[in-house]
Amino acid sequence: MKKLKKALVLTCLGGLGYLIVKVLKTETAQDKLFEILGEDTYLSILNTVNLLGDLLSWPINFVKALLP
């Protein structure tokens, strides 16, 4: 039961993170963040988010590359 709760919490957090990234990828959200944060801070955050996405997806891409 404890493992099930942990898996459910991790799934919910992953889904929430996915939704946040999807919303931040929209053009209107990016324009508003650019206005609020300024160019340097916005580009720094965008670079960090892209790097995080690459780090999380590298195992999947690695396995895809190994498949025939």
C-alpha cells in the first residue's frame, strides 16, 4: 500500500510538471513571461527547462537508438 501511494504521488507530480511545461510552451504564456521577467532571466529559465527535458529524455532516446 505504501508503494502504491508513492507511485501515485510521483505520477501526479509528473503529470503536473508535464502540464506546466505544455502551458509554458504556448506563445501567449511565453510573451507574458518575457514581459514580466525580462530577456536575460527568461532566456536563462528557458535554457534550464530545455536542458532538464533533454536530461530526462536521454534514456528513452538511447533505447530507441539501440532498437533495429
